[in-house]
Amino acid sequence: MPKFRFETTEFDQTTISVEELASSDLASPRAVERAHAALVAGAPTGLDQSGSVTRVYDEAGYLVATVNYSDVVFDNSPLRETSEPPTEEPGVMRSG
């Protein structure tokens, strides 16, 4: 299986880990999982990691995924889960 390098930058410190994944299509979901786990682990201590970012590179060194932790925070916010769906079709402008 190909190896992928996960570079996570938190508070101006970069940590690197290597994982084997079946394909590059799994890199982004795995980075999101790692970001979510880090946010959950830091929550009890009050540590705000929303400015952190994980970049995933393949064996050749090409960037295959970037996950901003702020995107993970907002995607899981309770406000989004309970908000009402839009009442109008997207892209439709009202005359007025």
C-alpha cells in the first residue's frame, strides 16, 4: 500500500506522521478524522485548535489533501445541524 505523509501544523509547530492507505482518495477523509479527533481531545482543556491545518502528501511529495481544522469545527457545529433549510432555490434572485 502507498504511504502518505501527514503534516499537521498547530501553534507554529509541525508534526509529521506516515500512514499507509489503500489510495489517495482515502487521504482527505483520514485527515478529517485526525482533525476531528484532535479537536475532541483538546476540547476538555479549552485548547482552541481551530487554526491548525493538516496537509497530506503522497510518496512522490505531491500535495493530495489539505484540511483546515476550522472547516471541521464548523461542519460539526450544532447550529448547522438544527438550522432550517433554505426556502428558496440556490442561485435564484428575487426581483425587487
